[in-house]
Amino acid sequence: MRKIVLTTTAVVSVIGLIVVWPQAVVRMLRALFPNVFWDIRTHERVIAITFDDGPDPAFTPKVLEILRKYKILATFFLVGERVRRFPELLQQIQADGHDSGNHTDSWRRTIQQSNEEFARNLICAEQSIGLRSAPKLFRPAGGMIRAGQIQVLRKHQYSVVLGSAYAFDPYRPPRKYIEWAIARALKPGAIIVLHDSGGDRSKTVEALPAIIENALKAGFRFVKLSEFLKSDSCPTH
Ligand SMILES: [Zn+2]
């Protein structure tokens, strides 16, 4: 139960930990942590869809095929060591025009890493993924991060992206549940969090067409996160 609660929506507590909390707290947190994004600040009917933990030879190509079919651009939070193992999948993600973000260098939880370790892993993943210019996007592995690690990210010009629509798909709930959980969390600016790696993600892949169709039917448009999350550290010319 604790695990589930910790991965829903994130909050920065007084002790400097981002843990998970009901959505009501998010507004207050925004003011405190302007570089941490739970959703997109907009009244337009735009949403973003994101995929964590890949790339994965079994599931990423299927996800890409579905996204291509619906002409939707997504954001993939990629794991450095997997990118080095499957460089052709990174190429495919980027060739299709999707955003790639940093999800550290392995599946190991971010919060379990010392700040030094974390900084090293961040850079390894950054180089493997080929993230060069701002806005650089980061999502902590395991959904939690310490305040000290946020400082490291700030130094390296990252925006921290969590999310607002979760289906707990790593726990492999039924396809119908995944569809329902995402549909009920749709609102302007929602950031959908799904997983295309880290285990059997066939339920996620099965649910994806209905997730997209539900959103389109409700008048939402999908956008890449980079269109919205501009970094404040690098001026663009
Ligand atoms: Zn992850």
C-alpha cells in the first residue's frame, strides 16, 4: 500500500522528500517548487503522455506504432543503461519526433542514491540519451527525489517532471482499470504516466489505443512536454 501511495502524485514534505499525496496539495507545492512539474499550467484542452523505464525491445516498438497510427507525440523518460543496450530504439523514438527525458542510468530508485552517485548517473544517462539543450527533462526513478538531488538537477539545468494521471501499470492491473484510471484523471494540462519497460507491459500496450481515443473524443490534444516546460536557465536565440 505504501508503495502505491508513494507513486501517485508527488509532494515535497517539510523534510525535503518528494512523496506522494492527493492532488489537492499540488497547487501549494507549485509555488514552493517552480521547477517541479506535476501538470502543465494551462486552461487549454492539452495533455501530455509520457512513458518511463525504457527503451524495451518487447514493448517500445508497439507503443511507437500506436503513437504513429494516431499521429501523437509523446515524451519518453529513458534509462541510460537501456539506451546503451538498445540504441536503435532511441533512434526510433527520436526519428519519430518524440521528446526524450532523463530517467537516471538504471532502474534503481533515485532516492536510494547519494547525491554524488545521483549526479554521476544523471550525466551517464544524459550522455547516452544525447540530451544537450534546455529544456532538459528529468523524472526520478521510483517517483521520489530528495531536495539535495533537486539542487543537482538545477545545476544541470533540468526540469523535474512528475505527473497527474497514473494507472499503476507497473503493478499490472487489468487493461480496463488502466483505461479507467487515466480517463478519470484527464483535465487540461494533465500529464499521463505510463511504463513501456521494467516488466511485462502488455496490459499498458493493450490499453493505449483506448486511452488515446477517450482523450481525443473528449476534445484533448496531445503535446510534447518540451513545448510547455521551458527552462529558465538557458536563453534561446
Ligand atoms: Zn521508472
